[in-house]
Amino acid sequence: MKQPYTRVQALVFDLGGTYLRCGLWDYSGRISSLRRMKIENFLNGRGLSAIWNSLFSQIEDYHISVADLAPVEAPIIVSFPGPIQNRRQIL
């Protein structure tokens, strides 16, 4: 029997330098439905637009793949290692 989707609190994404890690965070603090995907980057010759479009597509594809487990209004939380300038701008 499926768990009710209301247990999911958020879709979580960890954006690293090589991989995007995806998961569903529930109210008990557990992360489930884990997925790890290689991301495009400057080192493999991709431009900014190509990297952004690929990353957005990966997040969207993951969201679609877990649609039966997470409510449409579940927030999306993204973490990344920085760097950030003094004015809190992403470099």
C-alpha cells in the first residue's frame, strides 16, 4: 500500500559540482526516493544557458517522476556549496 503523499514536506535538491542529488523530505526528517544525476558544467564545454536549461529539466523531470508521492504545493529546496559574495550574491 502506498504511503499518503501528505507525509512529504518538500522536494530537496543538492547541487554539487558534478552531481544533482534529489529526494523527498518527509515530516519525520527522512529523505526518500533518492536520485543522483550527473550535471552539465563549464568544464565539459557547456555555456551558461545550456547548463541552466539542463539543470532545470533535471529538476522538472524528477518532480514529475515523484508526482504521485508529493503534493503539487510541496516547496522545492535547493542547496549548493557557494561561493557567495558579501552582499549575498551567488558568484
